Amino acid sequence: MKGLKDNTFDFVFDKSTIDALLCGENSFVNVAKMLKETQRVLKPGGNYFAVSYGKPESRSFHLEQAFLSFDIREFVMYDEAAVTSKEKEEKTHYVYVCTKRPDADQIMTANFEKVMNELLKQE
């Protein structure tokens, strides 16, 4: 997304990109970079939709980093064919709808480097 202009899109859709990145090396750093670029190309008021297998307790950490400025809503999608709690657990998707706030560009500029340095220390 680096070749794209700032504040260009009304909508960005992500189907398990976070999930895929979290399976690799430097996962938290790579997710932070992806979210930075996602927020950068969204217009204020634009929405980032992330569909993930990750529960809110594991994805909120990434979506609420100090360099991001989103209003976040979470939804749970169950497979209607799932009967047992184990099946529901395995087949559940979580949808995160993140709306870019008007102050997002300033917050990203002020905080991205600090957050990145902390993430690099942890990995």
C-alpha cells in the first residue's frame, strides 16, 4: 500500500491478513506496519473491516495500539451448522469494524516510532 496516497479509500477489507501475519516471524511488528498503512490510506470516517478467527482478547492488542485512532466495533459470526460448543469455537469468525477518527494521522505521526521500538524490543 506504500504507493497509494494518504486518505484515499472509504473502505479496506481484510480477510485473515492479521491471522496470516501473526503466524510468521516478527509478527507483531508486521501487523503494526500493515495497520499503519491501512489507517494511512483510509479517509477520516473510512472503515477497515477485518474478518478473523482471532478472538477480541487476542486482536484488540493490535487494533488499539497507541499509533492507531479507530472507533472499533466487534461482531461474532457463528456457523449455523455448528451444533456443539467445540464446533462453534472452531468455526466462529470475528469481524472488527474500525472507523478512522479525524485525529488519526496526527496520532500515527506522534506515536508510531515509539510503538515500533517497543515491539522490536519484545521480539
